[in-house]
Amino acid sequence: MADHEHAASTIGSQVYARLREDVISGVLAPGSRLHLDSLRQRYGVGMTPLREALYRLSATLLIEAHDQRGFRVAELSLSHFEQVISARERLECLLLEDAIRDGDAVWMERTASAHQALEALPMYLDPEGRVLNLDWRAAHLRFHYELASGGKHFIQNLFHQMLWDHATRYRNLVRPDPLPEDVLRADHARLMEAVLERDTEMAVLVMRRHVRHGSAAILAALRG
């Protein structure tokens, strides 16, 4: 790849990453129209890498591309979130089954290390549980990624990331009641125990319950 092509690719990836984070965090509000000139100035890039990043992000359904009408941030809705959680539950359980069956000792070590790092961090930065620890959030994502990474399904892993992004966006924007940290820690410990024992049935059972625990407050807020 020529130097200028590599540079363009790097710029496009950087713009994509910033756009994705701005949508997930709520900086770019649900339903808002994405004006290209404003975004070009915001990210300090040319129109070509910006358009490429927008079309790439539209493939994740975080934003929508409309012919002749440009781009718009996807709306939030109860029905959409229910679909996200249902799909995430099924996919994470499938990936976990495959990982326990096919994962090697290196995968087991990575997963155990990710769990240890997660357990060492507080989930919240305040006693009321209103300020999420971003280091915990990153460690939580890494633990779930490692759990799912023991199989050989690259395409499924891409969908896993997409569903996780949508779920995280709802949590950031809906701002539900704090998650019960002790319940989630117990889920993580039981998941890790089942993985170490290669107990697929128990691991899937705990994973289903874990996804439901994590989504319950968001569902309640959306229904309310």
C-alpha cells in the first residue's frame, strides 16, 4: 500500500472511531441529522474520509444513511432495545458454547486474566452508584470479549461487538438505576468458574441471566 493510501486509511479509521464513540456516548443525539460541514470541522478532516467513516458506521446501524437526505443518528426505542438484548443473549451464549468446546489453554489464561483485572476494579466512582468507572467498563468489555474469543467465528464476533455498542449506547443515554454490583460480580465469578470447569450448560445458564440482569433497569426505564 502506498504511503498516501495508508495515511488515508488511518485517517478514516480515526474518524470512524471518534464518530462511533460520539454516537455511543450521546454527544451526537438520537435522531439528529449529521451535517457534513459541521462534522468535517469537528473532526478536522476532509470530506472523503468523513463520508467513508459515515457509511462504515451506518453498517452497524448506529446511524442511518438516507438517499438524498444524508445521515441521521439512529433513534432509541423499547422495541429496538428488546431486539438488541434478545440477539445479544442468543449470540453470546452461542459464542460461549463454541469457546468452551474449542478454546485452548491460552484462551483460558486470557479469560482468567481478564476476569482478575475486572474484579480488581470498582464499578462506580461514587457511593450512590451514579458515576460509572470507565476503567471498569473497559475491563468488563474485555472480559466478555475474551469469553467469546475461544471459538473460530470471526463474523459472529463482529456482530457481538455491534450488539454490545448498541446496548452501551442505551445505558449511556437512558441513564437507568445503578446496576447491582454484587449481583454482577457474582455472575462474573460463576461464569469464570463454569469456563474453568468447561461446564457449558452452567456457563450458558449464567450468561443468559447475566445479560438479563444487565438490561433489566434499562428495560424498566424505557417502559416507564
